[in-house]
Amino acid sequence: MGKVFKAIIPAAGYGTRMQPITSYLPKEMLPLNAQPAIYYAIQEALYLGINDFCIVMSKWKKMLKVYLLKTFPELKFTFINQKEQKGLGHAILCGKKWAKNDSFLLIMPDNFFDDFAFMKRFINAYHSGCLLLTFKGADADMNKYAVLETKTPQLEYAKIQRIYEKPKPSETRSRQMGYWRAIISPEIFAIINQLEPGKNNEIQLTDAFNQIAKNGNLYAFNSTVKHQHLKFFDIGNKKDYAATNDFFTNLPSPKTKQR
């Protein structure tokens, strides 16, 4: 089992699909049951024993930085300004000095699920290389997520052969999708450094993962195999945010630690 004590959270995006509210309020600060969304991402990481965070953000999101420092003063935060929006791969590259030679957890802060205990299994499954959390999706989801191909999609843990970045349904027979969470090894940085802009003229993390797949070091942890009960949530658009907020509102109100 590889040890993971760090997490990177990309938070520089404009939240275009949630405008106009995200023109004034960072998407990561949208409320879910009286707490900002970023609160739940941090709580998930804490449950996993992670206390060292890299927040890749835009300089206009000062509210996010103030909130994290005030609410979690005992944690270690490194804030990095992503000056240009060049894609998720570029956001990860911004954390190179912070990561040093350590593997780290990628948390997409607008995606959630309802079982932190499941994430323990994901973390404990990590040995080396990169491990991506995946789930079974539908054709309608393919324009939102990366789609992964493995030789053994029926297994919980499998080696990934190839990833497609938001493909058309006709491009692959696979419906195994990701990656809201991923454990990434520091080898990713040298690969991203050499990437040319890909889809949408952005530095795609998917392209870097495909290079790692060619080296045989990219793995999938398929949540659908043994965890069909998991509920997945997304606040990246207005419809999904409304459904996510409804779910969280019916949970007991979270309490922060007494300072």
C-alpha cells in the first residue's frame, strides 16, 4: 500500500455553467447544507489522514483562501495562482514544487459521493503509478467525463489501456468513466511538461495519463463492482447542483471543530 498524505484541489475555474452566481461567488463556496462545497472536500481528505493541501486557484478567489485559513488553521495549505486557464493538466503542473517526490490525491471539488469509508478502500488499494477512481456511466454522461478502457472491466482493480477525453459514444464501447478522484505519482510532471495542447487547445491531464498507461503504470479502481450503493453528486451545473443541495440538506447539519 502506498502512503498518501497530500491532496491537490484545482479551484481556478470560472464556473461558467453556474453563472451568473459564480461571477461573484467561487463555485467552491456554493452552499451545501449551510457549509461551502469546499468544506466537504477538506473533510473527506481529513478522514483519509491527509493534512497537506495545494489549492490551485485564481487570484480573484480570495474569499476561498480566507475561508480555508480561518476554518482549518491547523492544516497546511499552499495556495498557487494559476495565471492562465490552460486545462487540468496545467493546473496539476502548478503543484510540482509543492508535491516534491510524493504521490498525492487529486480532489475535484465540485464532485462528491456519500461514503467517505469507500475512499479508504480506494486509498488502501494504491501501490504505485497512478490510480483513478472510476464508475459506470451512460451515453449521456460522456460529454462530461473521461472514459477509460481496461481489459478486465468486471474487476475492481484493473490496468488501464487507454483514456478518451469526453468522447462521443461511437468512439469507444467502454462506459467506465472518471476521474473525480485520482492518486497521482510525481512522474506525471515530466510528462505534462512535454505535452502539446490537446482537446480544446488545453493541456489535458488525460493525455498525460495515456502516456503513463503506455508505460503500464495506470490503474483503475472501479467503484461499480462492489459499491453499487454509492451516490455520486456534481455541482458543475445548475440542475446537478440543485439535486446535490437537496441531498445534503436532508443530512444532519455538519459541525466544524470548536476552536
